[in-house]
Amino acid sequence: QMLQQAERPLLVVGGGVNWAHANDLMTRFSDRLSLPMITAYGRNDALPNSHPLYIGPLGRAGAPEAAEACKRADLLFVIGSRLGNFTTYYDHRYIQPGTRMIQIDIDSRDIGRIYPVELGMLADAAEALNALLVHADQASLSPASETWQAEARGLRDARQSRLEEEGNLSTLPVKPQRVYNELRRVLAADTIVTLDAGAAPAYGYDRLHFSTPRTFITPLDLGTLGLSFPAALGAKLGRPGAPVLAIHGDGGFLMNAQEIETAVRHGINVVTLVMNNNCWGSEKAYQKHFYQERYVGADIGNPRYDQYAELFGAKGYYVEHPDQIGDVLTEAFQCGKPAVIEVPIDPDEFPVPATGGRRG
């Protein structure tokens, strides 16, 4: 009844859909009722991103178009998401006051924990979606309005155009946005991507493209710097037939870079992309935006990471031009060794700090 009454219903798809292996059921439900979809933060792989009803990821460094859809919705149907801090900030910048909400979760503690829900269901995502699909047919439920579908398509198209335009960024050192444009072009559909915390990796939440479930590993709200490389080693051991890419900034990579020795010794052939701006990017972003570019302790020195990798017996690559990134990445996946690709990036390009929305 709530779905039928809503003028602008929106699906918010979380990690519970991945855990329940309910990805196909999720898209079938969306298709059945023509419901636009966004994903919770770091859960981009819960849906095939090429789906025509998928707008983008919500949250901290997510897609502004997904945020706009969330603000416009008069009903949020949340499936398998806690609506955590980096998805929502626990405030009303995305979820507007008074928005009606349905929440399905397998953990009773998370239903209505952050935002009041009009209807909460304690259920496994797959079981719930199966039941909803049966009921949708039995009750002959009507799809979402053409007006809302058209608005959602407009937001999706705006995002796609914005990301494609970043392929024209040609300045040197390379912009991190251009790096992700090149990654989208060459990464195979089954590639597992582990994304570190930090400024350069943060651009990836909005810019990486996923078509296969359970291929995106992130630190989420904990922001644990240095996670990506060791997580990639574990992912490769767990799914040895899949290509695995770890994405780091220079500061985060150096926290666990010694594990190259582990990778070489055990033949764990992951590829690591280090975007090097010679600084603590997230900290420097705060100093740029809020402290009149008064930088304190933000700039750091680094080795050449391609040479560092070679010292351990891994393969190293150094790439300065964006049109070389795709070819080098392809070669790195085929080299038969753990590999590190260093890309110097623009030292003045930072995402808006996490608290930017609160500080004016």
C-alpha cells in the first residue's frame, strides 16, 4: 500500500542484499515495479551498475545524483542497510525530515535505529524479496509513475555524462578522476576491487563500475587506513581465479607495504595501484578548505613505489600519462607476479572533507 501511494518511491540497497545472495531478486523487484535504485555507501556491487534504474551510490563520497534522488523521494524502501554514518551522516542532508520509510533488515537492532520507520520488517533480504515478488503479481501492483521514472533516468544520465566528461581531463600530474575513468575502461567484470581509506581512494566510490556481486571491499565507516593491500591478499586467496586490484593513496599504502614480501613469498598475484600525491590527502583537504591552506604536517616524502616493489621481487610500474594506465594495468594483471603501479597525481586535488556539509 505504501509503495502504491508513494509518488516518488526509491529503493536503497545495502550490504544485506549481498550477504543474502539476493542481487538478482533485487533487480527483478525493481524491474517489476519500475522502482529507481541507489546503493548504500560502499555497497556499489550489490547491483549491476549498468541497470537502467540504478542511479548511483549514496553517501560520503558518493554520487550527488544519488543524493538528489534520496532528497526528492517521498518513500525510501531500505533493504539490507543500517543507514550508517558514511551513508547518511545521521542527519538530514540526504534523508529529508518526514520522509516515509520501510526498512527490511536481518538484525532487529538496526531497524529504526537511526531514522524512524513507518514499517520495519525483520527478515533475510532474499526471503523478503521472494515474498514481495509473489505478492506484486498476485495483487497486480502498479509500477512507479512515468514522471518519477523519467526524473530518475535524468539523474542517472547526468551522472553518466559527468563521469564520461572526466575522460577529457588531460592535465599533468594526472587528476584522480581521470585515473578512475581509465580503470572503468579496462577492468574485467569479475575484478575484485579493494579500496583504501584516504583522499585519492575516496574518488572511487562514485567512479568505479561494478557488475558482479561481492567484488567491492572497503573500510566503510571505520576509515581504516592501509586496509586495501592486505584485504586484496585475502580476497585473492579466497577467489584465486579472479583478478584483484588494491587501490591506495601513498600514505595508506605505506602503512602495510611490507606485505609485498608476503605476496611474493606465497605467490599472491594482486595488482596494487598507488596514487601518489606526496601528502596525507584527507588531512590536507581539511587544512585547504577550513584553515586557509595553512598546511601543518600534511606533506610527506615517499620512495618510488615501483622500485620499492622490485626490491621485494614484485613487478613495478611507473605511469605519468593517463592514456598509458589501461595498457599498464592489463600488463600488470598478466605479469605472473604481485605488481605495484605508481601514478603521480595532482597534489592539489582533494574531495570535500567529510564534515564539509556541517561547516559552511
